[in-house]
Amino acid sequence: MTETTSERDETSQAERLRSVYLSVTGDAEPVVESQQEDSPSREIQTERADGAVGPAELHGLDDAIDDPGPAD
């Protein structure tokens, strides 16, 4: 595989991903939210954490957890 073929494959893959993004979101360009420079973690800021119920929500993991109750 030559460098030209590799570059072509990467461009093709990027175009496919852009097409999927557009079909899902309707946005022409992806929006990237930058992390605050002084933030040592990805945790939700205090003002957003007021509505959090537990540590999963605080860390943004509530969508990944299917079991609503605690394990006994």
C-alpha cells in the first residue's frame, strides 16, 4: 500500500464519517466543545451538578447504567 493510497483511504473514511454525522445530527460541521484549561477532570461543574442524584450522574455515566436500583 502506498502513501497515496493510504491518504486516499483516510480521506474517504473522513468523508463517510462526515456524511453519517450530517445524517444523524443535521449539522453540516461537527461542533467540538473544548474542555476548560483549568479543569483537572471531565467532571460536571458545580452549577450543573446541583441536579445530580448520585456519583454516576455527577460523572456523566447515568446513560450508561441500565440498572436503576442498587445491587444487594
